[in-house]
Amino acid sequence: MTFVYHGKVDTGLEIARRMYEAIALTARAPWNQRCLISSETGLPVWGDDYYSNMVVWALPMALDGQDVGSFAREGGLIDRMIAAATA
């Protein structure tokens, strides 16, 4: 997300794609992400933390150009996503 915030959206999205591929496709663990993933194989190396899934909110936040405060407040991306899901 750092690349996205610094205007290098394509690089940031490519890194996110590779991370998703390693976590969800190679390790087959989209809901149970590992703390360390091998850069060579994409397989888990160590750690098993469910709370790390909070990272999935960082990419949409960065792509929308929001900081954490605006992302979470009324009218922010989270609020708009919840409204769309309940409509």
C-alpha cells in the first residue's frame, strides 16, 4: 500500500496480487494468514494469526486515497461498503 500512496499504483497492485497468490492460492490459507511467507516459494514459513486478515482493508483504503481516520468515519469507504451490502 505504500507504493499506492506514493503514486506507484501498478507496482503496489502487482505486489498485492503476488501476496494474494502466495496466501490464498499457494498456501491455500486466505482466512488464516501466516506471519512469514517464503519469497522463494510463496509457502508459509512461520506463524498463524487470524487477526492478520485486517490487512485486507489496507489496499482499498490506499486505492481510495484515504487515511485510517477518513476510511473509518461516516461516509468513508467502510461506511459506503456496509451501506452497499445492506441495500
